[in-house]
Amino acid sequence: MKKEETVKLISAEGFEFVISMEAAMVSQTIRNMLTSPGSFAEREHGEVTFPEISTTILEKICQYFYWSLQFAKGKETEFHIEPELTLELMMAANYLHT
Amino acid sequence: MGGACSRKRGDVINEEGLQRGFSARYGKSGSSKWLGTSFSRLAVDVQQGKRKYPSLLELCIHKIREDIDKYVDKYGTFDMLPRDISQQIFNELVFSHSLTEVILEAFRDCALEDISLGDYPGVQDSWMGIICSQGSSLLSVDLSGSDVTDSGLNILKSCTNLQELTFNYCDRISDHGLRHICGLSNLTSLSFKRSNTITAQGMSAFTGLVNLVKLDLERCSGIHGGLVHLKGLRKLESLNIRCCNCITDEDMQPVSGLTNLKELQLSCNKITDFGVDYLKGLRKLILLNIEGCLVTGACLGSISALLALSYLNLNRCALSDTGCEKFSGLQNLKVLNLGFNNITNACLVSLKGGLTKLESLNLDSCRIGDEGLVNLAGLLHLKNLELSDTEVGSNGLRHISGLASLESLNLSFTLVSDSGLRKLSGLTSLKSLNLDARQITDTGLTALTGITGLTHLDLFGARITDFGTNWLRYFKNLRSLEICGGGITDAGVKNIKDLVTLTLLNLSQNANLTDKALEMISGMFTLSLHSVVYSTPPLNRVAGHVILSYLHDTHTNFGSYGRDMLVCRLRFCEPNWAIPNHFIILDGLRNSYSRKEVHIQSPFVVLVPTCFNTKTRTRTVKCYNKFLFWLPWFDCLGLLEHFKFTYNQRGIATSKAIEEFKITVLGVLQGFGKRNKEAPVN
């Protein structure tokens, strides 16, 4: 995959997740960050930092991005959510418009 | 997490709107024929929504709902969550019927904005403390159908920011309770449907609600004389006092000053032409409903001054042709209901020319015939035309053959025969067609095969045989189909089962059907259930309906297989029944089955116990919800009498029947009144 087709999402602890642009765009918030004229840094570097999202949660979110793309293509599997993550994941999902 | 609140209040209201849509059906009046129709439409239309993947937030909320007890045990409260999230969890719990008083405790001080517990089981005064703990955040409360009393309302008065308050069907609220809300001056919407203890005196509490835009007092039978207290509510735009049956002409005097009114529902009251005269100054009025009032053509003079009117319901009034020429001035009319009036072709002349915006016209049971229809030929925007029970025959149809916008046409119980149906072949926008008439046969169907957009086809009493079912395959979009003329056998069902888009099928009264037919269509039912039950989360967003209307004629040949099928289907959809907004119609539970216990959890169930007998009447069906509905056989007789009466009297008794039995929907009912005139052929 070419670099311009990917996005780097960085967690609170500094872990970096490189995912495809298509997957990242599932989040309305990330989409806005990468496309709106106001967020120059994110657009330029293809990087978004989430100082309030932990690595575990961000990983789960990335998994969700790919899961939803599969789902939209007709592969309707179940997306597993660990009970202990639910509350935190929910708040992140709310923030990310996901 | 940052302040980006993804769900604004507006979204929540929309979701509520979806929920509330169903409780609103309660109050719907009109003939059961209409109710039945709208029900089946609703049932199938809902499932047309586009499938999209669920959002992560929805998945999380769904997960929390599943394990709600664990979360409540672990955290004890949700007050650490942002308000919009706790609001969504709350809504989800309500929607899935998982909320209990214990769980509710976790929402104390969560600053929720909306408490929508309309028709929710078990709600009583003890819930009010938590509800009021939302304090100044609370904007809307719906406790319809609850056991909340006047003292419960007393607690609520501290929530001074409340904008919407809904207490429909709360039998324990009286004038005393109303006193407590008189200080809630931020209220814009107030609803106390069917609160029979409210009187004119209690209504004095409304005088302080100066910001009120919408007031709903439908079915409040004791409010005569109370409208005088509304005089100062200058912002009022919508007033619903239909089916109060106590509003008289003198009550209209205070209404005449409410000049901002846009919607006025007055149906089923004691209002005459004299009362209507008070309304002529309401120049902003868009909707006027005087259905079932004793008004004559003389009131049309006053009504014709209401130039903004776009919806006018004069169903079941005492109109004759006299005065009908006044209609021509109402040039903004889009919906006109003249059903069950003593009007003839002469009246239709006034619709010609002026009413070019008309989209919906109801002439049900009027004395109109073929010549009258010539006046409708120019109504090119007409989408719905109701000609049921008129003298219209095949010759008249040529006048409406050019109405290209027509989407819904009802020709049931008319004189239209097979030869006339050819004139409909050009109406390619048609989606719904009712041809419930004995003289329609297989031949008629052949003329319709070009109308491929048809989604609803009613051939209830038409003499369709197995041969005719061959033509059904042209209707590739068909979602509801009724063929109950008695001429269908297993061979015909074979053709029907290929209509994969079908979600509602009525094959009652086809006495020659056997287990084999059931076997064939059971696949279809499973399919349609499947899409509801196993759709991925959040499945409770799917507002579907499980219809278990059965082929219940006592003379049918179903053996043990049929009965097992029923058991199997009941089991199959059981997990789904906890989800609200599912109407379940158990139509014709057979004796042998009804000996077993049926456990149902759903807010809206109508049992039509056509096959219950006296031996099996007790504990046949256990209901966990007050809106579930079962009756011992003795009461059922009363219920059936009501329906009988309803059909004979064309809807006059319906509102009463609905009220007494809390029926939310009259579904697939047949075999009474008019439809019984001609027995099905065997």
C-alpha cells in the first residue's frame, strides 16, 4: 500500500497504528480531520494523535474499522467486544463519530 | 473525552418519534377498515430501510444492554458517563424492555434530557424520584399508560425546564395532579389523552402555560367548559380534542381567539354548524378535522374562509350536496375526506378546476357513480383515491385512467368488474390497489400485469383461483397480498411462494388449503422473520412486526403438521418478542394449541381468539405487560360483538371498542359484517 493511502493513528501511550485511509474514514471525526482545511498538520502528515484514547481501545477501534468495511461488503460477522472495554470504547466511539 | 457530543438532542427526538409513532396509533379513530389497511402498510413498509453496518457506539450500547445487570452491580451508577451516552443507554434499555426499577437507580443524577417511558410496564410513583433527579436537564417526559398518580406529578414540578410532558392514558391523574404542573411555564407540549378525570376546573392549571404550542386532550370526556382557560395561550398552534364526545358549540367560542392555531382536531364531538362558525377567523389553520360531528353543508361557508387549509376531514358528517360549491375556494387543499356523507355526483363538480393541489380524496360510501368521476379527471396531483362502497362501475374508470400520479386506489365493494380493470393499465405509478369485490376474477388480473410497481394488492373477496395466481409473478415488488375468496388451493400457493418480496400474506378462508400449503409458505415466513430476528445489532432498531395471523377457518384441513408449525414459529420468534414495537397478532390460535401456555412479552398484542373455546379459556396466554391483551372467552364475545358492530356501522363503534379494550391495531380481521354477506366459495 502506498503511503498516501494510509493513515497513522497514535494512541495516548504513543503506539502507532497504520491503517488504510478507507478504514480510517469510517470515523466521521477522523474523516473531518483529514479533509477539513483547518487541520493542516493531520492532512500533511497523515497522522492523527489521540491523547485520550488508550492503546487497547485504539486497537479495538481499528479492528472495528476493518470489520465494518467487511460488513458493508456483505460479510456479516459478529464484532466481539470485551465487557471490560465497553464503557471506554463507547466513549471513544462517541468522540470518533463511529 | 472531548466535548464532541455526537448525538444531539434532535437525534434522540427522532428516535422517540419512531417509538411514539406506535402509541399514537391508539388514538387513531376512523373505521376499522382504515385502521386495518394502515396497519398492514406499516407492517411492511418499515422493513424497507437500507441495511448499513451498525456503528461502534451502537454495538457498545447493545453490549451494555445485554450485560446490564453486571454493569449496574459493578459501577452502581452511570453518572460518570457523558450525558448523551447515558441517554442512549437509557433509551436502549427502554426500547428493549430491559429497564427495571433497580436498573433505573443507576441513572440517578445523570442529567438525562429525555425520559420516554410511554407504555412501559411497571412505571409508578416510585420511579418518579429518579426521573426528577435529572433536575434542570430534563426536557421531556413521557409516562403514558403508567400508574403514576397525582403525587407523582407533584414531584415533577421541580423540573422547571421541562418542555414536553406526555401523560396519555394515565387513569390515576386527576384535576389535583394538574395543579402541580401549572408552574412549568417552559412547557411547549402537553398531552393528557384519555384522562377522564380531568374536568374544566382542573384545566384552570393550563392558564399559566403561556409557551404552550401543542395541547392534546384527546378522549378526555369531562373537559366541556374548560377550553375557556386556554384563552391566554396565544402561542398555541395545535389543539387536539377529538373523541372527547363532550365538546359543544359553546366551547368553540374560546377557540376562536386562538388565532395562531394551525391544527385543530375536533372529531367525534357535539359540534354543529353553529360551532364551526366560530372558527372562521383562524386564518392560519392548515388542518381541520371535524369527522363525525353533526355538521351540514351550511358550515362550508365558514370553512371556505380558511384559505390556508390543506387538510380537511369531514368524514361521517351530515353533508349533502347543498353548500358543496364552497369547496372550490379551498385552493390549497391537499387532503379532503368526504367519506360516509350523503353526497352525490353533483358535489364533485365543485372539486373540478379549483382544487388543483389535491393529493388525496376519500369518497368512501358516498352516493357517487360513474358520471361523477368525470370531475376528477383534471386532478393530476391525486395520489390517493378512495372509492370503496360507491356506485362506481367499470365505465367510470375511464375518467381516472389519466391520473398518472395515482399511487393508491381503493375499488373495494364497488361495481367495477374485470372489463373495467383494463382502464387502469396506464396507472403505472400505482403502488396499492384494493379490488376486494366478488365480481373480480382471474380475468381481471391479466389486465393489471403492466403495473409492476404494485406493492400492496388486496383481493380479499375477489374470486381468484389457482389459475389467477399465475399472473401474480408480474408483481415483483409485492409486499402484501390478500386473497381470501376461497378459491385458492395448494397449487395456487405454489405460485405465491415465489413472491419473495412478500412480507404480509393473508390466505384466510381458503378452506381447501392443507398442510402442504403451510409448509410451502413457512419458508417465506421464516425468511421474513429471519431478517428481523437475526439482523446484527442493534436489532431493536428494526421496527418490525411479527404477524401470526393464521389460516384459522375451522374447516381447514390442517393436521398435526399445521399445529406443530405454529408451535415452532412461536418458539422461533420468542427472543424477538421482548422488543417493543412489534405487533403480534395471534389470530385464531387453534384449540389444540391453546391448551398449552403461551408466554409473550411485547407491548402490543392483539389476540383474536376466534378458536378459543370455553374449556381452554383460562391461563391460555400469560401476559407480562398491561398492553398485552387476552380475554376470557366471555369477554371475547363482547369484543367480537364490537367488531361486528364496527363493520356494520362503518366505524362508528370503533373508537369505543379501541378504548375499552386498549386495542392498538385492528389487524387482519375478517368474517364479520359486510364481508360475510357472501360466503366464500368452496
